[in-house]
Amino acid sequence: ADGSDAPTRITDVDYVYDFTQTNHHKTENFTARYGASDNAKGCLEELTIASDGSISTRQLICDDNPDMPAQINSWGKIRVDRERVVFPAKKDGDRNKQELYTYDLSDGTISLMYAGHGKAWLDVWNPWGDETQALFSADRELYRYDFEAGEAILLKRFEQAIADFEPAGRGHAPAIMVTTETPFETNIEVLDVGTDTVRQHSQKRVPEEVWLADGHEGS
């Protein structure tokens, strides 16, 4: 906003799938689409707000670039740290072939982070982790990704699909609050994340659908 009650539009794209911003709120990364169709051009972009309030935007990578092997038109979350942006894309435009890619902020290279295994939804979780690790989910499975080893480590397989996640503490790798759900009940768990496993802190089943809005200090 510019000080008035009216919001100020700061992008010129047709659709924004997801965005995340740095702690100082001066840089934002977002995935966007140019056009009304799901098959329209998609891009990973960076928006910077200067000290004088001026705004500049640049396209980091678009799916019409030969270096980008999948379509950037996915509803999944994105994640950023000082070294990279992690974002989802769809191979062959197929929702059941969702993949995770990394964009290297130092040299602009694109790398496949996780190819999935026929699952429709991959979610990388921001904020959690640092330049060495991240968390992501694939339907019922929770993974820790080790960037130095280039390895996805399965931490837990849940009975139901993961609905949402929030950090439940402070620091780079706090405890996490995870919800899984059926049409009849929601399961809420607080978990401590280890190197190759998780430890359950607490668990609560609610006999109705619940949406996890936020998590603070393990509560």
C-alpha cells in the first residue's frame, strides 16, 4: 500500500501462484503466469523494493527457456534462502508429474531437486531450514532434503495426505506442526525433526475438518 486505503499493484502478470519474501521485506520471489490458460507462459520472478520505494522486477527463469524442462504453472509453495529458490513445476504440463527445482541465485542455473513418484502434490515448506537443508512433502510422505549431499531423506509416512504445515518454534529448524485429514477428522501432530527421522511431541485428533492457520512456540 502507498499510505492510502487503496492497494498498489506491483506486478504486471496475469496470475501469481505463490510468493515468499526475505526477512527484511525488500525482496520477493514469486511464480507467475502470463495469460489466461494453464498452458500460458510461466516464470519464476524476483521483485526488489529499493530504499526510495521504487520497484524493479526481473524474470529469473521462464518455461519457454530451453534450460527449463517443465512448466512453471503449479500451485505449490516456493522457498528461498541466501543461495537458492526452490519452486515446483509440472513435467509435460501434467499435474500428476509435479517436480521440485532449484534456481541458483549466484549463477542462474536450474537443477532438478526431486522428481516425485506419480504424486499430484509436492510442497516445499518455507520458512524452515537454511542453506543446508529443507523440508518438503509428497502427499503422505515427509522428507528432509540435504542440499550438500543432494539427497531426499524420507522422515515419515503418514496414514493420510498432509494438508498443511507450520513451524512451531524459532530458529532455522524448529519443531513443526503438521495436519493430516480425512473428510471426517483432522490429525494434528507436533514433531521434532532429526537427521533421518522425526520424534512425535504431541498428537490430537479432531472429529471435523480443521485448517491449520499458524504455529508458535510449539502451541
